[in-house]
Amino acid sequence: GTSVKGKPRISKKGNRHLRKSLHLPSLSSVKYNKSHRELYARIVAKSGIKMKALIAVQRKMLELIFIVDKNKTEFDNDHQKKRTLDANAESIPLQTSL
């Protein structure tokens, strides 16, 4: 039938109030947060659908909110970078002169 040939739509599953409340913060996050900007650009380049990329950023933000609340910690934008540097510092043994 002709109904199959329509424009694909983003799923409406999930809490609509959460989707609604995360829309504007995700726009600002794409503008100011480097990792969210890269995610957004990658998905737009791949699919060409900006709203699809924005929904992905919203999901990433929701997961981040959940983790920060669960661990009772403050948000640190450079957490992954610091974690990688700490792991590299521990794996490199100190050189001692004999």
C-alpha cells in the first residue's frame, strides 16, 4: 500500500514529559558540550535527520543524569579524559636508575 511510502517518524515510546523537558537542554548541549556536538554531527552526517541526532543526545543526557543522581556525584565534563590519563599514568612504570 501507499502507507509504507510515508516519511519515517521517530518513535513515540517512552515518557513524553521527559522527552519534552529534555528538548531545549539537548539543543544547548549540542551547542556547548563537545562530546554531544560530535555525536550530533556524526548522526546528522550519517542519516541526514537532525531530530534523530537530537533524540540521541537526549538519551545520552538522560543516562548521564541517571548516573550522576545514582552515584550522588557532581557532573564533570572532563571525567573520561581524566580517567584515561589516570589509567595511562598507572600503566607506565616509573624508570629507576640502577
